[in-house]
Amino acid sequence: MDLAKKVIYQVYTKSFKDSNGDGLGDLPGVIEKIPYLAQLGVDMIWLNPFYPSPQHDNGYDVADYCAIDPRFGSMEDFEHLVQVCQQHKIDIMMDMVFNHTSTDHEWFQKALAGDETYQDYYYLRPAKEDGSLPTNWDSKFGGPAWARFGETELYYLHLYDVTQADLNWHNPQVRLELQKVLNFWLTKGVKGFRFDVLNVIGKSPVLIDSQEPGSAQEKSLYTDTPIVHQWIKEMNQASFGQRDDIITVGEMSSTNVLNGVQYSNPSEKELSMIFSFHHLKVDYQDGEKWSNPAFDFLQLKAILDEWQRGMSDGQGWNALFLNNHDQPRSNSRFGDPDHYPFETQTMLAQTIQFLRGTPYIYQGEEIGMTNPDFAEIDLYDDVETHNNYQLLLAKGVSPAEAMSIIQAKSRDTSRTPMQWDDSPHAGFTQGQPWLSVAPNYPQINVERELSQGHIFNYYQNLIRLRKEYDVIAYGTYRGLLLEHPQVMAYVREIKDQQLLVLSHFYPGTIRLTLPSEFIDRSAKKLIGNGPLMALNSEIELAPYETVAFYFNEQA
Ligand code: GLC
């Protein structure tokens, strides 16, 4: 299995394609669109959760890990999906939400009914002597991280929504149950696992107050603790590690390079790669997500550079991405899709995909889907969005300002239904979609893109080049022009080959002086979205232009 040559496509199942008119995407809908994904050229699809769930957090509140919610299809549909994917040489990655279960899960329900075996599956604690909550921790979705455990005197921990109860991994029985889940899906033909917020499973058995609720210091009390590595190794040995054809990726909240290397260096036998998020916090005002300043470009470059160098030096492996179901659309965030839809989208895609790691494409990226900019809070569905809208108002932010922050940062910005064509609801559903379609669907949709657009085709080429050029897949990384305020530049190198990537992140035309090492050498333009054809000591880059030049001393 050649991780470095693969490209993974993320399917947000609920918003991808509805086959039965209930307004929710489903597995038969995914099956229908597999030929489209094969045409794009991806090797694997990561499917967001479709297990039975009350959907308080869009399926990340799992009520049964080994079944399929009838709203999304049946086990027969899943088996059919595996077959159709095999015919198209596409593998399946499942989403494993192991930090917490839904409070509807049988384990939690048995615990509530008084079964002590299952009570030990969760973090249950009494109030402090003064009657206050067991610790002062904040939930990541806003409000306290503890809720009353039924009618008892106890509280249960929930780092996320109040319906997502944290599992007690200290209990070996819990770990065994979760390993069984992995093996269940492996026998169904799954070839990959994405582990949700995996680095927060290692809470200390003795939970203590933090210096400040919600602070970085608080997160350090339960993030990346040494025992996480131990438990991942154990899980690896008991399941996917017994095979050599399984790809795993851990979603690592607020992690650092040192831990990133340990999670993903093959000799550690933990995971194939990790998602880290620091590069997507460059438009947070003083670390606060619910704000909307211009993004800090130098910081974006510095963070990507730090991770590229650090993971390369430590033989770790990055997941490469700018989009997912928790992030605003990157073209709306870092570019100008109104005036430069093609240039913005392809520039961002090329910049990220030619780095060292495995690229992930989030559904709709390949046709340039944007944030929907809904003007009414009621058009948003996400629990985190609603909690934070209320928190903003409570802080005295005006409703208009709060809405503009929600438009920029809500997780629903990327969860709107996939835009297939210009028929009602963008051809996503014959019924009422669970979340409104973005209003620009008559202009931005798959049908139109395939007949007259250039973004999809550019993505096809990026994917193809990764397979053809070893320097893209395996080359080392070296950052260039790190202080340049408009251009991101780097070089990938392997043996006698080099790949120079230059990306202009702003409108307007700029002149750039190239480092001398690239001058007067024969270079081939591999791909680009703008006019630049050749390298000189001084070059010009058009708005949002990206270009990659290939040097081969042997040729
Ligand atoms: C991850 C998921 C996100 C979910 C959270 C809690 O961050 O990507 O969608 O809300 O974990 O499970």
C-alpha cells in the first residue's frame, strides 16, 4: 500500500446525495455517485458517520457502532457500496467516534438504569464538597463539561455536547469493546479508519480543576497525555495493525509536532497519519474562533512550514487539507471566490496537495463550492453554532456582528448539500433538504462544472501528477521566501528531481525575485492556473496564480 500516492475524498454522507426524498443524504445516494468520484481519480472515500444516532451532533453522537441508521440506509446498502467501490478501485474509510458515545447508547442507558458495569464505562463523579461541578472544565461546544447523571448525585463528563458522554478508556472492557467494533468493520471490507478527536481520550483518572476554564492549560489536562500513545498502540495491535493494507488517520485536537511524529511514524505502530489544525486557526482573534479578522498569511505559512519540517524530520506523516465538515470553505476563507473562483480554488488546492503528506479533498471543493452566507440564524442547524451565537449575544455583540461571525465560522458553512445541478435544491434531494442549499447553486454545480468549468479538471490533474511524479509523493520539503507577505513558496526534492511550487494568495499582479538556485536551469512547467510559462530572476504572478515547475538533472 502506497500511502504517499493516494488521495482521499471526504463524503459528508448527510449532505452528499439523497436517494429517497427524505432530505438526508444516504448510502444509495453515495453509491449512485461513485462513478463521479472514480472520474475525479480518488483512491479512498472517508464517510462521515451514518450509525444510529439522535443527530444532536450530526452523527458524532453514536448510539450503536455496528449498525446503520435506517435514515441513511441498511447494512445491505453498505455491502453494496463496498462492492461498487471495489469495482471502481475506491476504498472505504469509516469514521470512528471513540472518545464518547451518545447518551442514547445502550451502554449509557444501562449505566443510567443502575448497572455498575456500565457505569464504569463513563466518567461519573460527585459534585465538589461545596456543591459545585466535579471540575471547572468547559465543554468544547460552550458551557460546562459536566451534566447531571439522571436522578443521581453524580455528574458525567462531556467534553463535547451534553448528549456526548466521554468514555472511560481506563476501563479495559471499554477498550476491548472498541477493538471489536474495528474488527467488525474490517470484516465488512473497510480499508481505513478516521478516529475522531482521538488525542483527548487520555484523561487522568483523577480529574482536577484547571487554572482557567476553556484555557490551553485546561486542554493540556486531557490532551496528548502519554497514555493515549499506549492505548493507540494497543488498538493497533488488536485490529488494523494485523494487516498491512489499512490506512488510519487520527483527528488530533491542539496537538504538537512532537506528538504528531509519535502518532504517525511507522516505527511507533500507532497510526498512518494525523490531522492537525493549527494552520486553520490563523483567522482567530487572540485564539478565539468566534471572531472574524482577516487571516494572518505569514502565520499560515509559518505553521505549515513548521509541520512540514517537523513531520519530515521525525518521519511522521501529515494529512493535507484546508477543508472538512468542521471548517469554513477555504476559498471563502483565504481567497476571493466571487471574483476569482477558478484561481482561488485551484491555487489553494495545489498549494496544499503538493506538500508532503496525503491530500484530503472535501466534497464540493472540486467544483468550487463556497460558504452559503445565510443571513438568518434559523437557517443554521449546528449545535456549536447556536450555542456560540447565544454566547456572542450574551457578551454584548450586536446581532448583525454575531451573524457575520456565524457566516464566516459556522460548521454549517461547509455542510450545505452538495450542488449537483441547477434543479431545485441543486439536485441533492427531491424533498426538503435538512439544511438549505447555498444560494449560488445555479452557477456552481457539478453538471455545469463538468461541461464548462476548469476546476474539476485541475483537481484531476493534481491527483494524476501525484501518481506520476515521485517528487510529489516522496520528496522532502524545504520552505522558501517565508517572509514574503503575498507568496507561499516551497521546493520538494528527491534524488535529482525538484519541484518548485509558487502560490500567490492575493489579488493584483506582483513581481517576485526568485532565489538564484532556480535561475538559468532547464525547468518544465508541470501545472499552473495562470499565465507564467518560464522562470527568470524576476517573474510576475497574476491574482491567485499558482504554478509548479519541475527540474530533473538527469533528463
Ligand atoms: C470532531 C468532529 C466533529 C464533532 C466532534 C465531536 O471534531 O469532526 O464534527 O463534532 O469531533 O465528536
